[in-house]
Amino acid sequence: MGKSDKNPFHFGNPLVNLIITALAFLFFLWILRPHVPAQSEINRWIFATLPATALTLTFYLCLAMYRVTVNDYKKKKKR
């Protein structure tokens, strides 16, 4: 068994994934903050962070599945 048989899933470079995910979080936070109906600025940041976190987790899962699909496509194309 080769190394690729033991770990069939490859999510790409983890550092690149974290950077892209952090940028997505900042984007979602930037988009959502003006839409929070709060009086104080700290409440806007807090209540914009909650949905931004959920959207970022969804984005990370989509990114991981995209990378797995592309990796699988490349492996099948080589055969």
C-alpha cells in the first residue's frame, strides 16, 4: 500500500485553507455588521460574529469538499 492509499482525502495546504477561511470570515463580518439592529457598536460586533461564524464553517466545509473532489478528479484523470 502506498502513502496515497492510506490517506485518500487531501484537503490541500492547511495554512492556505486557514487564510482563505479567515478572509471569508472577515468578509461575512463586514457584510453582516451593518444589518444588525443593535444600539451599541459592541453589540453589533458580537451579534454579527455569530452568523459570520456559522457561514464561515459552511464555507470551510464547502472548500474542503471542493478540494477533495478536484483531487479525486485529478487521480482518476491520471489513470
